[in-house]
Amino acid sequence: MDGTPHEDAHRRSSRRRRVPLVVIAALLLTGGLLLALGTGRQQPAPPRAADRGGPSAGAPAAPRSQAPSAEPRAAALPPSRPVSITIPSIEVTSDLEQLGLGKNRAMETPKDPAKAGWYRPGATPGAIGPSVIAGHVTWDGSPAVFFELTELEPGDRIEVRRADGRTAEFTVDRTATYPKDDFPTVEVYRNLDHAGLRLITCGGDYSEDDSRYADNVVVYASLTGHQPR
């Protein structure tokens, strides 16, 4: 997603020291603190998020986001490792790598830019909690797996096939864009009373000097059904 992961990790480490320990503990239980995906090979030009559902004229600026979907939520499934993701509206189909924590407790990045990765310390897709799937937006100047993630709209479908044979069906609630230096960790990783999904990539302007994108794009979705084994 962005470049210079060591610099990003240092900034995030400084911010985390200002967070109460009880909040840090709670976030670790739900899958850890977000450390943005990074690689120096990425180049600019992902599509920008549409300004739908944003602030009205004259209102203070806020992260660009869309109105939530009204699709009813489904009961959570038992935990099961995800194996692939399909997003029909942007023609994405990808096997899923497994991402853990690397150096400096930074979230690992997918090794293959054509594949997304599931953050395995977090919830499995379909189980209660915020499950996180991340992917690159560009790689060596070419579009990567989540290049068109900003085009998702409320009501769009996301399907995650699981190792137990079920396919968890999620509906997009909203999409938001946040500055990397002001990422809402608690909002993304907080405990949920339902099965949620967060798709994460980079966006905004790209800095050649820093080899990083300015923003993170987060798609929020909820479990609304599943296909049986």
C-alpha cells in the first residue's frame, strides 16, 4: 500500500503511547493495532473515493464516507479460516494469503500484489468481530488487487469462501478515506456484536519522496447471509 514501513511504524508507535493501556489491550484482543500495509514498489494513481454521503456545503471537513446499507444482518457463523474473496461489482476474485505481525509489530503485507490477505490474529470472516482483509492498490506502477476498492458502494456484495465449505456473504455498509497519520484505530478494530468485515488499502496522493500514499481506504461491511457447505 504505502512505502517506508519503518517510518510508518515509528509514527504509529508514538501515537500508541498516547492511548490508554486498557484500549490497547482491548484492540489486541480483537486482532491488533492497524499498521498500514507498505512497500516501496507502489506508484500513484488509484481511483479516488466518490464524494457520496460526505459533509454538506459549509460543514467541517470529515473523512469521505458513504451512507450505511440498510441490509439486515445475519447471525454470526462459527470461526473458520477464509480461503478466498470475491467482489463481483469490481470483478475481484482472489485466494487469500495469511498475514501476521512482522518486524516492529507491523502487519505483514501480501507477498503477491494480485492477492489479498487475511489478518489472522483477528476474527475469521463470518464470526463475531471485525475481520480484516488487506491488499495492495498498485505495484510497480500497475493496478493491484484492490485498485478499484474505492468504487464499492453501500449494498455491494462481498463473498468470502471459508475452509469449512461455507461462503460468508457480506454487504457493504460504507466506505471511508482517512489520512494515514490520523487513522481511527478504535473505530476499525473495536469489538462488535455482529460479524463485520473491513477491507483496507491505500489511497490519496502518492509521495515520491516518502514512497507512500497519504491515505488509507477502509470498506466497512456486515454479514448478511451465507451459502451452506
